[in-house]
Amino acid sequence: MISNRKIVSALTAGLLLTAGCGGVEQVASPAPVSTTETAASTTETTPTSTAETTTETPPTDTSETTTTEEETTTSETEEASRTPTGSYDVTISGSVSGTSFRRSATLRIVETISSSGTTNDVNPVDVCLVSGNPAGRPQPGAIWFGSNSGCAPGAGAGHLDLATVEVDGDTVTVEPVENMAATGGNVFTSSSSIAACPFFPVSGRLRVTAGGGVSGRIEVTGYGGAFCGKTVYSAKISG
């Protein structure tokens, strides 16, 4: 007979053999994660280059503007210095109301008389053409025509701006202001009669060039009232 002790020993040995042959399941450790693959899968963000998006504003070149302003100022100064001023003895020959005449006259080009309270822009110079005394002693071709009453003979304190003036080098152009005609500051006559109508220039121009001599022309239309109507004064100026 097999003893109980031997049976127990046999059972114990069997159980130990079974455990050693894989009766207990072993759990495998997880594979290590590759740091190389993780780094490769990470999305890299490229920083934006400020050098490509930055717009540089070049410095403003003021040399051209400055030069232009200097040239303009110089041009105006040179033009002012060329403007002929003085008193000239001239001859006017032409016709008025169909009557021919040839007369001696004085042409005066002077510095601006009125710089405030003018009826138009300030004149760069003031101009007067004077021959005879049309208001006191009417004659064919007698005339007082100017841009300001202050350059007429014996002018008083009332310096009235009567016309516009433009200067282009040695040439001066004078055009009457129509709404100043009624002042009587500019006037001419067409006859020697006591009843001669005084005509007050309302349109036209006087244009003269003075530089070593004087040449030019005056052609203006004068209004003598309802009875006398309008007439044209046209003459050549030389001296």
C-alpha cells in the first residue's frame, strides 16, 4: 500500500510542474514608444519672416519741391525787376467817333498806388495815359485813362482803382472795370465843341511795351450816356 505521505508528495510535485510549464499567463510589457517617430509626427510651425512683410517707406525727397519754390520766387522777383516804371513822352495817333487825331501824351508807369480797398486784385503797377484835359477842355483824342485815379495830373487823396493790370516782362496791359466808369476817373472826348460828350471807358484795353522805347496801342469803348451812346477810341502809341 502506498502511504498517505507519498500521495501528498506526488500531488505537490505535480502542481509545481504544472505552474512551471506556463499554467500562469504572463502579460507582455508594452513596446517602448519611439521618441524619433513622435518628434517626426509633430507639426512644426515656421515663424513668419517680418523681413518679407515689412514695407519700407523711402524718405520724402523735398529737394525738388524746394527747388520749384525757389525758382518760382526767383522768377517773380526777376519779373518785378523787369517791370518798366517811369514817365514817358509819347505820341498817340488814331481816331475817335470817325475823327482822326495825332497828339502828344504822357505815359506813366508807377509803383502800386492802392494795395487795399481795391475793386479787383491789387495791381502790380499802376498806369496812366494822359493827353490834354478832356473834362475841362474837350478835343478830339483828348484822354485820361489809367488803372488808378492817383496817377492822373493833380490827383487828390481819393485814389480809385479803375482798371486791372497785367505785366508780362516789359509789356503792361490795362483793362477798365466797367462798374467804375460812372466815377468819371477815366474819360475821353471826340470833338472840341462846348457840347462835346464825355465818354467813359467801359471795355477794351491799353497795351504798351516799354524798354528802350515805348510802343503799343489803346482801343477802348466809351459810354457817353443815353444821348451820346457809345463810341470807340483807337490809337497807336509810340515814343
